[in-house]
Amino acid sequence: MPELPEVETVVRGLNEQVKGREVLALVHCAPHLRRRDARLPSLVGEQFIEFTRRGKYIIARLSSARQLLIHLRMSGRLLLLPPAKKRDKHAHLILRLSNTGEHLIFHDTRKFGVVEFLDERHSGFHSLGPEATRITGSQLTGAMKGVKRSIKAFLLDQTKLAGIGNIYADEALHRAGIRPARLAMRIKPGEARVLARAIRLILQSAIRRMGTTFDSYIGVNGKPGEYSRHLKVYNRKGDACRRCGSTIRKTRVAGRGTHYCPGCQF
DNA sequence: ATTCTCACCTGTTAGC
DNA sequence: TGCTAACAGGTGAGAA
């Protein structure tokens, strides 16, 4: 579900609505989360100082100087809601917050998401590549040298570039006119510059529109993202390309559903 | 070292 | 209409 623009939208929502508030009680903590980090109950009494983002990770800085790391993976959501009579079966962490008594809820249908205190053993977090929002053509060219995988697989590799997921990989490659299956090492420096620019512009635009809701993503305030209407290839199999009119195809690249236009991507 | 495949879990949808 | 299989926005472990 959430890629960089969606995670950025969630972080902004948290800074608007949750920053400065204190955890009054641990209303619920699911066993699978507690198994990963038995310290979660010690959130009680903590104040949320600030929320930041690195790649697709959310980091909450806490009053104890500890940091809480949250990754939404495929289906995670963070929601601020009034206490409900009946607990949703996918609400795996529920915190009661100061001032209003509202609940901050980690909701995650597929249970891939992670909420735990940040420490040294988070290899994924500590090995993230540069932020995709600031990637340059020469950085891309350097990182793609000798890479025998597809450009799509490269873009999805968080150690090379942090924040891109399946939707924005397809969108950026379409904007840059590059086929997803091309080998990364075969992308010329000029194309890398165009691709880097496409990545920056698309992410920026998607952040402005509060992300993409394809299926289940919603922000802290429950609102869906509006970038969905601007997608050029993702989920548009069989439709006409808005740039050249050819029919959008869906294939499989790097083990992921991959959309591209045969008429304007080479 | 790098790249690929599968597993994680639940819900939805495409295809028969 | 009903059943089954395939697929879904991510990543980590282990195999090639």
C-alpha cells in the first residue's frame, strides 16, 4: 500500500494531530506485535515529540529520547479516532491519547506492518539508500553501474533508493519513457537524468495530492489520496496511454505486476 | 556479491 | 451464482 508520498502524508497528519500528546493508556496490543517488541507497553507515559520519515519508515521521537519505528508495509494504517464500542479485529495497537481521550490506532489487515522501538538491529532501516525525493541523475548512473537486474527491480531496492514502491516505479518509468524490463546497467546517463527528474516530480506531485489510494490506503484523518486520478499507467491495463494513445500493457517484472506503454517507453 | 524466490496474512476479484 | 486460484501498494530470509 503505502509508498513515500503516502507515508509522508501520514507523517504530516501525525504532526498536525498527534504531536505533543501523551499516551495515557495501552488499550490494546496484539500478540504478534508484542512478540516482536515486548517493550510496547512502556509507551504509556510517553509524549510524542515529533514524527519524521525516512524512506517508507515513520519515526516517532518520544519524550524518553527513545524512537518508535513504524512501517506500514502493505496494509498498515495509522488512524486517530474516538473510542469505539467494539474493537475492529484489525486494530492491532490502540493507544489512548491525552487531551481528548481519542485513540491512535495501528490498523493492519495483513499484519505485515511493524511497530517497535528503534535499535541497532534494524538492518533494513540502517541500510536505506538516498531519499528518492532528492535523487539526481549522476547518483542514479553511479548506483546502476554493473547492475544486471531490471531498472524496475533497481528502483524497488530500498538500499539503492529509499521510498519508491510498485506504483511510483511504474509511473516514473512511464514519464521517463523507459521500459521496466530494461537492464539497469544499460540505462544511459542522459536517460538517468530524465528518470531522476521524473521520480522527483512525480513524488512531489503525489505528496501535494496526499498520495494515491488504489485500494485501501487512507490518511490519519481517514481521507483517501487524490493522486489516483493522475496515474498514467498503474492499474490502467487495456486503457489508452494519455501521451501516445497506445494500449497500456500489464506484465510481470521483478516478480511484481508491472504496467507500461508499448508506444512511448523504450 | 548479487539476484531470485518464497514466505509472511487476509481480503478481494478474475476466471471458470 | 458459487467455487477456486491468483493477486494485492513491502520486505527479509534463504537459496541459487
